[in-house]
Amino acid sequence: MTAALENVEVPLPTVRPPPPEEKQAEAKPRPKKDEAKKLQRAKQQQRQAQKEMAEAKLQTQQADRTAATQTTSGSTMSSVTPARWKSRVQAKLARNARRCPGSGTGTAAVRFNFDGSGNVTSISLSRSSGDPAIDDYIVSAVRRASPIPAPPAGVASYLDQALTCTH
């Protein structure tokens, strides 16, 4: 029996058979996943680019504002009016001179000089309250308030101010 099978010729296929349908179904989603990932990456890059553009635009606007407020000499000019600046200084001084030492209450006037940055450079008592402890307290309150808000252009480098403290 084996002799008859030895001479049998088996034809070899010339064309490769198509893959089973299951393999084809598995192969298709992969490109879709890859395309989805590429699309997601592209969207992320687009969002990042938009965010960077918005930040750059904001920085440009801020730089433009800063450049617009600078004078020709390069110093920054305050947009606050002298009256508004004085009001801010008075409020800061008043916060520092609220409570008098001991049981006294009094008002004293001081004159103080300041530089362009608002640092108080000298203080003198121009009118006494009648109580040396209150006078000293008010002078020290002005010292504690330094630096005051930076003065706008055109403001004198000194200020006369009456301060009241209460117990």
C-alpha cells in the first residue's frame, strides 16, 4: 500500500490563499487607532500653540503698557493724580498712628521728606500735641509707614501732615 502512495503528485498552490476573515477584522482597527492617536496629538499641539500665542500676546500687551508709561528718561511715571496719591499716603500714615501710648489722645503735625521711590528720608515735628510721648509715637508712626506709595511726577519731595492718635 505504501508503494502506490509514493508516486502521487500533489500540486502546489500558485496563489497564496486570502487570510481568514477574523484576521482581516483585527487588522482594520489598528490603523483607526493610529489615526485617532495622530489626530489627538495634532489637537494637543494645536491647543498648545494657541495657548503659547495667547501668552505671547498678553506679554506683548503688558510690555506695551509698560513702555507707554515710561518717560523719555526711562523712569516709570505713576498714573495716580497727586490728590489721590496724597490720600493714599494719609491713609497709610493713619493706619500706623491709630493707638496712642498710655491713656492719652492727641494730634501732632509732622513734616517729612521722601525720595522718588517713597522712602522716608527725614522726619521732623512741626507742631506738638503737648505730650512728648504722643509726639514721639507719631514721629515713629511715620517712620514705620516708610516706604509710602511712590509719588507721581510733579509732587514736592516733602509733605506736611497732621496725625491724630487715640487711646
